Amino acid sequence: MSTGATESGLAYLDASLPIQERVRDLVGRMTLEEKVSQMVHGAEAIERLGVPEYNWWNECLHGVGRAGIATVFPQAIGMAATWDVDLIHAMAVATSDEARAKHHAFVRQGDRGIYKGLTFWSPNINIFRDPRWGRGQETYGEDPYLTARLGVAFVKGLQGDDPNYLKVVATPKHYAVHSGPEAERHAFDAVVSRRDLLETYLPAFQACVQEGGAASVMGAYNRTNGEPCCASPTLLGAFLRDAWGFDGYVVSDCGAIADIFKHHRVVETAEEAAALAVRNGCDLNCGATYPALVRAVRQGILDEKEIDRAVERLFTARFRLGMFDPPERVPYAQIPYEVNDSPEHRQMALRVARESIVLLKNANGILPLDRGTSPVAIIGPNAHDVEVLLGNYNGTPSAAVTPLDGIRAKLGADADVRYAQGCEVMGRSTDGIAEAVEAARGARVVVACVGLSQRVEGEEGASDLADRTGLGLPGVQQRLLEAVHATGVPLVVVLLNGSPVDVRWADEHAAAIVEAWYPGEEGGTALADVLFGDYNPAGRLPITFYRSLDQVPPFEQYAMEGRTYRFMADEPLYPFGYGLSYTHFRYADLEITPNVVRPGQAVRVSARVENVGERAGDEVVQLYVSDLEASVPVPLRHLEGFARIHLTPGASRVVTFELQPRQMALVDAAGRWAVEPGAFQVYVGGGQPVGRAGSEGVAGLFHVEGETTPITDAFGVTLQT
């Protein structure tokens, strides 16, 4: 093929040539109309050039979505609750294996339709700033540092490590400052300060681009400070391309280019909207507005060279994916289709689900339950519902294990396991409560599986409610809990949900509370393993569980003041980073080296962690930093390190973190990251240093001496220090 290509002058087919040379050759052969046809998500074939049709739209939020049988891992918020960077990377590798195998199988069948390609619009690294947002389940929680670490791991796992080829394309989204309300996303202007932008909303995107090497970014629907995100010279130009050096392609969210003139009304026509987006760096339109680019060029609104730039970026990705090379040259093209939902991947789904489970309450050590516990009553609308396992943007597992399935399998066929649904997630009927009460009477324990579902929280148009208006259990679930509790049988509440739930009543009355999220296809097995002690839970909350909405600022307000654990002075019900274990850990021997530094120097922080309980288990060691003498508003504390470790009874381990200058910096009045002189507190423990912490940690101080020293410019470009 290469020889013939060279002889005929078709350089773009010569796999021995540099990719950029091949891309320029191919794009240079296209007409304006052909170029524009490649800039929408359903790109047409250009038969005369041998360019096949390609649909850019694919999803793999927690496993390959919407394309038949695939391993369904826990929803993203559950992935975050593992606090396990290496595991999330391995999960992403497994996901991309399945993605590659599916793609090549579809191509062999001549199927190049939607959800069949190699360009995935994942992960969602928006900050879960408000508990009402229905899409918060798709994120890694409320903290920029945790989100960045998991996002980078996920991106790297998807894209692979081959020096010549991308395994798949990862697309961090939605860039930027996007987290509801869903009903207003097409017209809303998220007004944020430079400080909030740099401290909260942009760090994960910067990390995924600069550290993760993300080949694509998806723009958001909304405006940010007046500029449509998919046509923002600040976000796409000043930050993404100029400051961070991003050289990949930008894709709009679906229909977002039309929003620019229909809802944001910053321009009047489709031609102007398309031209504005392309000029500012949005290369691909999920939607149907970019065909207007032909008219925009004819009318002199846009130079064709800007079209060329966008199309070259798009084809660079396709060439890096090996789409124009013989399959035998592409290492990922040989992955067998049988990896999809394979036993190995199902085992990984089980591991992620186990690690995601958070033990919120365990009064008098009621958990783990004895395997001989019988009768057991399993009740609640989420006890035997496959849909609630899956979360949104999901694939289809070959089999799924509900909580009821998992508990029955754990206890065996001879055990007395009683089941009653009791009520629906959202329904108002109480007719089933009496059956649940009857099942509870005479049982030794009641396991009540309650919470939310995809009908309660999700994306606009994809659920009945999208965003929530309150934090309580929907429908009559609270009445169900109160009724079975009145029997006097110990009550274990299991939450299946993607966002915080008001469980103040359960915190006071239930014997135990377990947060299981939307746990994926092996969720029921993982839950049974935790309930009956075959797995010691160690998940940690990636979000705050508020006592009520009185603790949360208005939904439409994007300022971070009063939001999340970093800025909220009130005590929550369960804090970010919280989670219990069946064993106990002790922290000691804090060392801070050096304890006096100058701006630009790093600080090493270490502590010894010992398992002083009777069970082996994981501990999530967390490092928090507080600037005690800042000249401008700063977070009360901020996560700057974590490590999930395993310790047997009596074993100990020294865990060490290194704080870099950026991790002690603040955003100064000029909008730059700068390190100020003053005192800093560090805390190392199994949670935050306030309220419920799980394991009590150790705290100490270090000092920065010298002059205030900027370490970046206003757009995050690192300065010499």
C-alpha cells in the first residue's frame, strides 16, 4: 500500500511518513464542502479520497456505553469513592480494550454508526459543586485535586502508552464551569471570579491536558463570564491552547453551537455562530450547525484557512488512531472481541464496586453480619432492580447481580431470605409497606435498599426530574424505613444513589448505613461481601453529605463561597473524605521536612499508619493543607495528597507526601498563583481534621519565609522561581 501510495502521490496513505505531513496532504485535496462535512459528529464519507464515514460520538463514562454487551463498572461517583488511582487506571485500560475490540468488529461488519467509533466523550470532570445537580453522579465529586488525579489516570488508561498510536481518544468534559441547573444550561451564564476559576473549575482540565495528554476536550453548553464556552476566546484560547499548550481538537456539546445564536443570542445567525466557534478553536460540532460554515466562508465571515486548521486537528486524531493504516501496524487492532464483559473484567468490576462502598454508620459493630444470620429481610425499591445498578451513560452487562441476588448467593439456598419491595422509588403508594413490615417481623436483621435512580436524577431529557429540588428520599421511602424500624428489628440502610441524600433520620435510628452508589453489574455481590465481612469497606466520600439545603447557596450561584468542604463553615452530616472500617487505624510520627522553606521549595510530609484492630483492611490516608495567614480569601482546607494502603492487623506503614509550591499557593489579587510567607497547617488522617473523621490523624505546622512569589501568570503558565 505504501509503495503504491507514494507512486501515485497519495502521501496521506504512506504510513512511513510523519502524521502531520499525511494530514496536510489529505486535507489539501478536499474541497471546502468536503472539509465542512468532516466537522460534524456524523462525518460523511469522501469516496473519491478513500475516506470512510465516521461518527465521532461515543461514550465510556464507566465502561463502554450504548454499544451492546460491555462491562458495566460502578458509576463515576462510585469510582471516585475508591480513592484508588491505580485501580481507576486499570479500569480505563479494560474499558479501552473493550472499545477497541468492539470498533474493529463493527468495522468488519461495515457498521460505522453512532457509538461504534474510537473517540469517547469521557470523563466528566466537572466539579460537583451543588448536591441538586442530576449529573453529579457522572463526576469524581467536589474536590479539584481528587478529580484531577482520577481524571488523569482515566485519560491515560483510555489512550494507552504506545508512542505512535492512540488506543482511543479521551475527551474530558464539559469545559468549563458547568454543573447545572440542567433546565438552564442552554442559556445560562456562569459568572465566576478569577480566583474560583483557577482554584476550583479549571485545575482538573489543566491536569488532564498537560499530565494526561488528553487528545480532545468537549466544550460546555453554558456561557462563562459572558462568553459561550464553545466559542470562548478565554477558555479555548488563552487557557486551553495558549497557556496549557493543548494541540488536540475541541468538540462542542450536542447542540451547543446552535445555542450560541438561539439561546445565548450573542450573534444572530447560524453562520455567525459557527464562524465564532471555529475562530476561537472549536473544531467539531456535535449537532447540525457547522454546515453553515460553507456559507460563512462564501460570505467572508470566516477564512477557509481556519477551516483547514480545524479539519487538520480532526484528522490528526484519526491518523493517530490508525484509521488510515493497515490493521497489522496498529497494536490495538488485534484485541479479541471476547474481552467484552469477560470474567477478568467482571472481576475488576467487582473489585471497583467493593472499593467504592462507604460505611457511614456502624452502631455497636452490628456489621459485618454473621453468615449464619437468619431470617434476613431484604426490602426497598432498590433491592432487586437491575436499572439502579447501572447509572447513566451505561452499557449493557451480560448479567447483573442485584443486592437481593448477592445476599441470596452469599447465604445459600437453605437460608431464610425474605424479600418485599415495600414501595417504588418515586411512587406515592403505601400499599406495599405492610408486606415489608411483615417480612421484617421475626427477622434478625432488615437490609433496606433505598435511595435514588435514573428516574430521579440525571441529564436533561434523560430522566423524569434531571435535577433534584430537595435532598430527602423521594416518594414514601422514609415512611417505609420508619415502619420497618418500628418492628424493633435492627435496621441496616443501604443507599443506592449518585448524589447526597438527607439521611438524618437513619443516622439517628438505623443500626448501620452503607453507601453503595450505582455499583455496576457486580454491585450485589460487592454489597453482600461487605455486609457479611468477606470484604472490609474502605471507600471514602468524594462529596459532602449536607444536613439540609439550608447549608447550600442558591443553585444558580457559581461562586464557591459557602460551597463544598473547602469553603463551608457549617458542620455537615457526613464530610467529604469520610468513611468507616471494620478495623481501626492509628496515626503517629508526623514529620515535616523542612519545616521552614522559601517560596519555590517543596515540603515532605510523612506519618506512620498502624492497623490496631483485629481485621485486615484498607485505609485511605489523606493530606489536607490550610493556609493560616493568607492575605486573600482561601479554602478552609484543601486536599493535596491521598494514598489507599492495605494493612494486616498489627502492621504499620510510613506514608509520605511531597507538597510542591503550587500546593501551598493562593490566587493573589492579580489573578496569579503565588506563594506567600506565613504559617501552614498540615493534617494527615483517615478523613478531614474536623467533625467525623473515621480515623483520628496527626497535625503540624510549617512556615514559608521570604517575599510573596508568583509561580504562574494569570493563565496558569509556570514562571521561573
